[in-house]
Amino acid sequence: DAPSVAKNFWGSVNLAPKVEKIGVEGARVLSEQIADSETIKEITLNDNQIGDKGAEHLAEAIKKSKTIRKVYLTDNGITEVGAQYLANAIQDHSSLRVIDLCGNDIDPNKFSDRNPKIRLDAGVSTGD
């Protein structure tokens, strides 16, 4: 279940759970712990079906974190709505270098944020 997934990875620098898809609830629980961590630098939650609501939870954690540098959220059912939550979260985030949103349901023509830290397609950021 989601709370035990979060506890298993507490204190980890790279959150790459090899479990069943954690979904929105798992993203919420992980986000609470990520926000309080001073050691987590990279988050990998590919193919976990967190959707827009999970992206919103992670965006709140990213706003609070001063250490996160890379976030990988490929194939999570995130749309332009979730991408915008994340884009808003990183506006003033100096340490974050990339949020990888490849393989999600984001139409680049509808997602207007041109932040070069956000990658929608393999090797292509929105700032290109």
C-alpha cells in the first residue's frame, strides 16, 4: 500500500519504487516525505499512473524542497493540467534541472509553458 511504499524509500536519494503502480495516493504520501527531506536529489516515478492529482502533490513537494535536481515522471497519465502544476512549482526553483514528462498525455500545442527544464519528448525541452 502507499504508506508502506513511502516508508520503504524514506531517506533515499533516488525514489524508483519497483512495486505495483503507486497511483495518486502513493504520490501524495511520497510528496509529504519528499517535502521534508534534505537529502533527496532525484525522483524517479516512471509508469506509476499518478495522473494530474499526483503531479499536483509532487509540485507542492518540489516547491518546498531545496535539494531536488531531477524528476522523472514518464508514462504517468499526466495532462497539460498536471504539467502546469509542475511548471508553476519550478519557476523559482534554482536547483532543479529537469522534469521529464515524456510519454504522458500532454499536447505541446496546448501546454504553453516554455520552461527549458520541462521535457515533453525524448531529448526535447519545451524551451527549444
